[in-house]
Amino acid sequence: MSSRPISPVAEFHVVRSGDTLAGIADAYGTTTANLIKLNNLSDLGRLTVAQRLRVRRKQVCVIVPLFIDRDRNPIKGLRYRVESMWAGVFEGVSQLNGLGERFVTPQRRDTVRILVSKLDGSWKLIHETKAEYGEKLITLKSGKIKLRTRTEPHPQTPEGLPVEDPPSQAKPVAVPPGTPMQARGDMQHPVANGADKGLKAEFVKSAEALPVTRFSKDRPDLRKYFVLYTGETITAEDWAKAAGDIGCEPEVIKAFAHVESRGAGFDTLHRPVILYERHKFSIHTNGRFDAENADISSRKRYTDQKVDKQGNAIADADRHGHSYERFERAYLLSAEGAIQACSWGKFQVLGENYRALKFDCPQEFLEVACESERLHLAKLFVPFVMTKHLKSRGTLRDALIKKDWANAAYLYNGPGYKEHGYDRKIKQAYEKIKNGSLSI
């Protein structure tokens, strides 16, 4: 078997600016009526940029490799090889965003092997999977980080002796709770026009003429939010006031805090705990990033399962986790979409609720989420409870007052609450807090 390009079977078309339904149908040798039927289109006059249209009913299996390093930076320029019994062999080089070419096989359950080139030119097998109908993104995460640097001769004094290393800098002084932190250093790294993402190396000299390599990573400007952290926790008076405003028992509110975040509103870096949801990001950005960023933007939800119904391992890209890494990448694409796609803080209130909570924009919501657990209670949880309602379910406030756990779980987390036993967890937490066996 030899290297050869793969001729993909065009099952989907990604809508570009200026596309029309008639033009797409003509390009793929089909009819507008067939496209309407295949995609269940109702509004014939509207297509959305980046929308995926099924253009053929023929089913194929597509494997797309994504290469990232330990820090989830894309690995570009990596020689790789994909091989299978039915589709042959393809050799390629990963792109700037770490993606490889689409590998197409016509046979379901075909064994597909992915290999990468070693320094000596030999191939190393790193993943094996079974092809299924549709497109399958395989995220391949290295255990290492690739750094680009160089060595230089150590500087010397006029006497020919090595220059001594500079003294170590003093450790920063801890900031007392209740005091906003101060930002230092660079607030934002450039994104190289949105293409060349990953670690950047800058070669400079120190004041002592020592060679120094500084590494930066494409990150959004988030420190302006994180420095708002004050460390103020919820007091007994705060719990009592919130319960009085809602009309429920304080233990009910504490049960939500325990189930949603195990009672911790912030992580060790003083960032609000979050859960990033790619389907929410896709919804709030009209799917325009789905095609090239499927691991962080897709109508397909993340899952907590490790294997699918056929017993195959579910790819890391399709599972919950890595929330801040994913949030930062999404934020570079759409700040407002990324904020709305996360659940925030001690009570995990979704950012998409910012309007109902009387914030003018998602960024104002994020400022409150980054400040303190006290505000998580007073400015996020209580207003959400007071405003959330459905005609078929009533109000979330009434559900909390009546301790109607099923209704409360539905209104707080949606119809999927049964799958995770959310109502049962809330009830159990409440009972433990009530009898004193659990402290929040």
C-alpha cells in the first residue's frame, strides 16, 4: 500500500457566504426538493453561513484526527499516517489548528489505525478505532509539550568568569479576603490572525545578558475579570436573607450549592468553577464555528460516558472536562457566546440567563461571577430562582418552597435531570444538611 490522497464522498456541504439552495443543488447534481427533504428545511429563503447541509443520502464513515499537546495546544506540522483495510493508506501533515485531513472509508466497522512519525523516520501506532457512519473527530493528546528554543554561550565577565545568575524574585504577598486583586504583566497575547495558535517562543536577553526564552500561549484577556476576586464567602446572615427573599428553608439553597459545585464557588487559582457546554456555544453563535472547531462547538452535547452503546471508547473531545481550556478557546472565537455557554460559580447558573438576571451583557454577568460566593448567591442564584418559570411547570420559587424536588430539578437543569438523578441528589443533600450530617 502506498500514500495516496483520499477523495472524500461529499455527504455534507458547509454553507458559505453567497450560497443559494439552487446553486448547492446544481453543484452536487441533485435538486432543491431533495435538499429540502434531506435537511427538513422549512424556510426555503434562508441559509446560515457555516450551516451543514446533507447533500446525499449515501452513508460513509469519516475519521478526522486532531493532534494536541499535553496543554491542549494544537500540534502543527506533525507527519502522520492513517491506514485501513478498506480505504488504503494516507500520509499527511497536521495543519496550523492541529487537524488532519478527512479520511473516508466506505465500510462500517472498518479498523482505522493512526500513526505518527518518530524522529528516526519510523512510524508509531498511537490510536486504533472502528469506523461508524458519519464523521468522527479523534482527539489525540500527547503527554508532552513541544517547545522551540535555542542555546547560546554563557556570558562572561571581563576576567573570563561566568556571569552569575540573578537572584530569585520574592514571592508575592497574599491578598486579604475582601480586597480585589491587582493585575500584573501582559493582559493578552496576540492570536496571529486567529490561525497560528499554540505556544510562541521569544528569544531575548536578560539585564545580565543571559539568554532567555519566553513562552506565551494564545489566551483571551480574562485577568481583568479574575482580578475582581475578593474571597468573600457566604455568611449565616446571607443564607437567611436569601431564604427569606425566596420563602424557602436555607437548607434547600445549601442543597443546591452542594450538588452543583460541592460547595466550592472558586478553584485554587481564584477562578469561578465552570462547566463548559459546546452545544450551548454552538447555539449562541448560530453554529458558525461548528465545522472547524467541533470539539468546542457542536450541536452534539458532551457526555459523561466512557464508552458508547457498541462498547467503543468515546473520544476525549466528546466528553465533559477541560472546561477552562475549552472556554478560553471559545472566548477567542466569541466572548459573549463563550460566557453564555458556561455554568458559573457555587450554584452553576448558566451565563445564557444574563438578561433574565437584569445584566446588560454577558460580560457584566461574568464580572459578578468572578467576584465572590456572596454574589453568586445574591446576584445569580436568588434572581434566577425568582424569575425562572414555565407554563407547564410553574415557578422555580414555588418548587423550592414546596420542596417539589422533581419540578425544581426540571426547572433548574432541564428535562435531562432524570438521567442524572438530579432530583434524588438534591433531596438527599437537603436531608443530610437538615440532620446535621452535611455542612455547607
